[in-house]
Amino acid sequence: MSDILTTCPYCGVGCGIRASAATEGPEQTPTVRGDSSHPANFGRLCVKGSALGQTLSAEGRLLQPQLNGADCDWPTAINAVAQGLQQTIAEHGPGAVAMYLSGQLLTEDYYVANKLMKGFIGSAHVDTNSRLCMASTVAGHKRAFGADVVPGCYDDIEQARLFVLVGANMAWNHPVLFGRIQAVLQANPEAKLVVIDPRRSASCEAAQLHLKLRPGSDVLLFNGLLSFLAEQGKLDHRFINLHTDGFARALASAQLQAATVEQVAIGCDLPSEQVLQFYRWFAAEALSLTLFSQGVNQAVDGTDKVNAIINCHLASGRIGKPGCGPFSLTGQPNAMGGREVGGLANQLAAHIDYSDKAQQALVGRFWQAPRLVTRPGYKAVELFDAIARGEIKALWVMATNPLVSMPQADKVKAALAGCPLVIVSDIYQHTDTLDVAGIKLPALGWGEKDGTVTNSERRISRQRALSPPPGQAKADWQIICEVAKAMGFDQGFNFSNAAEIFAEHAALSGYQNSGERAFNISVLAQLSAEQYHQLAPIQWPVTDTRPQGTARLFADGKFFTANGRAQFIAVHQRAFNEAAPATPLWLNSGRLRDQWHSMTRTGEVASLMQHRPEPFVSLHPADAALYGISEGELVQLSNASGRLLLRVDISDNQRPGELFIPMHWSAQFASRARADVLFAADTDPISGQPALKLSQVALRRFTPKWQALLLTKQPLTALQLQLFNQHYLARVPLADCQSYRLGLTEALGPQQLLQQLQLTPTLSCRDSQQDQQGLQSQLTGYRAAAIEDNQLQWLLLAGTELAAADQVWLNRQFIAPLSVDSRRQLLSAQAGQGKTLDNSALICSCFNVRSQAICRAINNGADSTAKLGKQLQCGTNCGSCLPELSALLLQQKALTRQQTLTQQKSEELSDVSN
């Protein structure tokens, strides 16, 4: 069977994938590799994409519908959904019904969901988790360009000579594109990378300049750049005069706060020479590309940040041309596709908003919609607030996990617990959100889907199924259409396949569109089913005059505003908040290299869990000293919204007084690590996007009575996991068992733990010591295991202080019958003298290369990433680990220098004494 060409389901880069069908057998999975013909990645894949074949197991999948906890068939489930929605509408009106969608849906799924709600049910309350990542960029683009469009394309990377990376750790979150930037930097000594981020991220390893600015001061920095361009005579006056409006107001606003480099430096808490260096580089290099992501978007002034960046590119005429422009990096695989069909609450459909009544009527005619909505619905935070106060009575969630991702996540959990009708379409048996649903609908996963997605450069690619649906799972569009027909809306939802939906979507994009709407793929409406199946990646707009698609927009200086001119937006830096005495630390959140969203998919892949296996908080060494906290300790972070229990990571990557936590952990993987519990529901007033990058928290040590490691052949059940709600737990899947890292209070000792988990040991031993008077023996450790038919079932290691365990060796003991030596060493958790395996930090997930092996190679002469790659393969596949390899090289060189200096001093002292 020939390879199947499809698209990666992770970030918005939209990498093409070539997948070979699995051979027969339950243990076989498709082979996944990059598609060398796809223009987004040319064959490269990141570590997550490379591991996609390992996510295709049916284990843990939701395989049939459930109604109130009991399995049922599809007709029963469809009728329950339809009747529940109809009853809600009859009793409370259509505004009592809402949908919350996802950037991981395909465009065809999104289209019918939006059409059902906004055209037939008559509720505008359709929003998406794209609100959490891209809404401020959408608003900024619409203010400046008149449309939600990214002006440039990925090919601009190879032509640019200055890269400005703002609030985006591309090395980890968009590594394939970052690899293209690194290639330009290596090939062109004059090319430069500037990283603007309060935290020193992996991306900084390749940067010539890192601006470690005060969190939230981006508007000031870019207003200062606008002022500097004007002062230095670097404005493109011809472009400004012919193609823009509002420049004088924008410049005047910028100069109020940022007239001089010194003002900017003070406000941003940066050395003035660094600010000046950045400004000079930008002013001198016309081929400048500014790439930005969540560090810009997820703020109370995210839209203003976006426009501050765009202002600088408009003022210098750097837009619509090769090698320059503002470039938004999308967080999800189909966030843009969802916006194309109107998936946000303030959009109607096909880039048509609610502001133009004639355009609204156009959608109504095209859909023949009986109940077309005429005004915006609730955005995400507003939507869950409306559920909490009882205004929305029915919610349908698809392919997302708001109980983990929404701000004030505990409040959202309480709101859904009180909602009369919660419907969740998902692919897994357990997620935080699915577990509160009354109706659970099994959807198709990535490997079974058929449709389209749109990436960050407006490129539409085909998603093709690798395997048939497991169990009774259905495509989201099929489920939606069946519900629509059960509600009596047959006419608008008689689609037999995804190709028919795409054709209607494409036709709507061109319906009475004479060029005033940017989104237009009307040529594709004429595709046959076979042509749709064979559709190659293409960038919109796709029209009669541009049938092969459009790489760049605005080369002609024409924009999608009412007068055709781009708009400068006058923006002003907001005042900086001071930390409250009770919560003196500022908290930032973000993504990790090997994880994705709430880990429902990546978290079950053992190789992806080894890089950063536990939820953690990074803090500066000065803060660690101030609080008396050591590396690896457990701490509690808290504020009025909730509390987290996390492992300490001490790093000077942080600014003093500022913390960083990863956003990924859910209740399936940790007891108290849902990051967004600690973030208030503060939103940008224009975009409605919540500020998930800045919160105030208090920190204190969490001192468990017992530290424990529990390894089990079978995962603990959701009911068993509830036992750890007040304790520390982190589940780390290993290749052949499940690992649980525990911190237990006095309320739960190790033997009580086994009793409550109903685990009976066949081997055990106790460690104890006498008290100071020598009168009473105190238990200090306990080790136990269960063996059946000479196969290890589980192992518990617990102590007041937990000694190091050889987890690589322990994992292997679950594979085969235990040897005599293994049984003897089991409770010591070590392989024995001379047999200890490498348990150091995993650096390269692609080839399972750990830090110990890397440092050994460096000490033996591998003094570059290229030499390390040649010797160990690390860094030669996806390149995600290259920044960490560079950091290890620098650390080892610094250590060698220190050892040399120490030796020299020792020799000098020896000479003096002699």
C-alpha cells in the first residue's frame, strides 16, 4: 500500500506527514515521517510529530457513546442530544445553548458546527479555544489590515536577514520553522536573531541579542522603536502617504512615553545599550521579520502589542515584500481554519462579521438559515461566566479541555458541574472535562480524520485518514449533522462526506465577494470528490485570478479596510502593576518542548515524558535563597483562585521575582498542577483573550512526611487517583510500566497507601531508626512489591527521604520473568554493582540520548553540536534539542575552565609553600 500524505495535528506550522499503513498485528503502528514535498516542512518533523505513530493506540479511547455513565448506541445518544437541546431552547430560548470548539477540529467539522448554531438553532454563543491563543492577533490584524490575515509566508524566512522573535519560544514550540531560521543564521554571518522575552528560553541559544524585558512592557519597547525610526529618518514616507492612515496619531502616542532610548530602557528594565542595539539593527535592515506568539497575545493589552509591532512595519514599508513583515505564529493546527468559517463568537462566517447588515443577509441567503443570529455571542471567559450564573443551560464541548486550559479553571469546573446539560465529544475515556459530561460522544482521532486544516501562512492542507474508525467513533461533522437532522434541520445538513462540506464552505467564501473580503477560495468549490482527495497544499486567497494561490498579500499596497488603506493604531503602554504583599511573585506559564496542550495524546508516549517528567516551577537562584528552597524540593504556589504543588527548578533563566510553570498537566497526570487555576479571568478588552502569562502568587515549601515512588504494570484508576487530591502526585508513563512520584502528608503513610489502593505485597521490608533517647523505633522507610507467576506487578519505594532509584532498570523488570539477581535487587531499586544504567536527564527524545552520555562525549573531544550529532545522533532529526546541546557545551567548557583555574591556583600555592 502506498504512503498516505496527511498533516501533523500539533502546532500551526502545519507540517506535512508521510505515513505508511500499519502491518497486520495488534502491536504494529503506522510509520510516520516528514513529507519532503510539503512546503511547510520539506520533510522535517519535530519530536512530537516524529512520535505520532506511538499515539495511535486504541488503549484508553472512548469507543461508544455514553448517556449518564452508561453505554448506549448512536441513535439513543443522538436523540438525547437533540432532545436536550430542543428542550433547553423551548424553555429558555436559543441563547441558553452554547458550543465550545477547538483548533484541533478540521475545517469541515467547524463549518457545520458554526452553521448549525448561528444559522439554524439561532445562538451566537460559539467560541473556541483559539480565543485563548490567537484572538488578540485576529483583532490586531483586523484593526490594521481590515481582515484577519497573515501578510507573509514561510519563504520569507530564507530571504530575511533580521529575525525579531517576540514572546515566542520557537526552538521548542515551532522547531521546524526555527530550524529554517538557524540555517539562515549559519549560512549568512550578517544575519541576526533578536529574542524579546522576560525568560531566557531555548531560542536564546541561537540569538545575538536577548532583551530580557519587564513582563508586559512590549508596547513601550515597540513604541520606542517607532519613535527611533522617525528620529533617525528611517520612515518610508511614500508608503505611509499612499497606503496608510493614522500615522501622526500613532507616532504622537508613541513619543508620549517612548521618545528616547533611555525612557524605554527604564520602563522595560533593560540596559539602554541593548535597546539601542536592537533599534539600530531594525532601522538598518530592510529584510526584517518579526515573529510573535502567545507571549504577545495572552495579555490584557495583547491587541495593542500586536498593533505596536505592525505599526513599526507599516512605518518602514516592510510589508507585502519578500523577507519582511509581521508574522503571527499560530498555536494550534487549525486555529486559522476555524476562523475562516466563523468559529469565534464575534464572527459570523467566511470572514463576515456582525458589523455589516448587508453581509449578514448574504450569509442568511446562502445558508437559507431560518434563525440567523445578528449580533456577537459570548467569548470564552464570558461564556463560562454565563454558565456559572445559570444563563447558559446546555454546552457542547468538542476536542478541547477547558477545565485545564481556561483561567480560573476551578471556577470553570464548578460551573460545568452545575450546568444541566453538558455534552462532550472526545476521543479518550477520561479528560478533566469529559469526566463532568452527562453525554459523551466518541469522536475520531487524528489518524482517522478526513478533511482540511489551515496553517500559519494561510496554507490549506488535506488531512487524510490512516486507519478506519475504532469502535463506534464518528467524525465530528457526522455527529453534528445527525444531531441537526434529529432537530428537524434536514435541508442544510445532508452532507455525505467532507468533500461536500468543503465545497459549500468554499462557495460561501466567494459568494458575492468582489474582492472586499480577504478570505476567498471559491475556485476550490468546483473540485470533484477525487480532486478534493488529491488536493495539494495551497495558500488562500485562491481565486480566478490566482488559481494557484497567494503567497503574500498587500504587495500592491491595497488593504481590506473600508478605504483600502492600512491603519496605524495609536497605542499606549499600560501602567505596570506592583505585586501585592501577600502574593509577591509574578507567574508566567508556557509550553514544553515535548508536550502538547493538556497531554491527552503526548502524555501517554513514554519517550515524550522523559524530557521534563514532572510539573515544576522555575525560579531565580536569588529567590530560592530568599525562601530557603533547594533544587528538587516540593513547593506550593497559591493565590485567591487556587493552589498548585510543584517540583522546584532553580534557574537564572528567570528574572528575580518571577516564576515560570508549564501549562500542560491535567488531573490525569498530576494531583495539583493545572496551571490555569492560578490565572485570573482578566481579558483584553478588544479581543477577549485572557492574560495567561501574568499572575501574582505566593510561594511556600510543601514538606511531605513521605516521599514515594510507585511503579505499576497497570495505571491507577481515576477513582484511585482521587486519593491523592491533597498530596503530591505526578504520573510518568514509562515504556513498560506506569511511574507515580508521590509526596504524602502524615495523613497517608506508605502501608495505608497500599491498603487504600488495595495492593497486597508479596515482598516487603521496613527501615527504622531509634529516637534520640533510644527508646522507640521510628519507621523511616518502607519497600514492597507484588510478584505473580514470577512477573513484577508493582513496586513501592517510600521513605522520609527517598534514595535514588534506577528507573530505567526498574522499568525493564516489568517486561519478562524476573531473574534470581533481579528479585534480590528489586527492593534496593538498583541493578547491582557495576550495572547501573544511565538515568540522567533525557535531552534528545528522538534517539534517547541522555545528558550523561552527552557530557562524556564533550569531555572526550566532541566540542560542537555537529560532532555530538555525528557521534550520538542527538540533534540530527528534529533539531528540538539543539539549544540544550549548545547549553551543555557551554556548561562543560565553563566547568573545564574552572577546573583549570583551580588546578593552576593549587599549583601556585604548592610552589609558594615549597
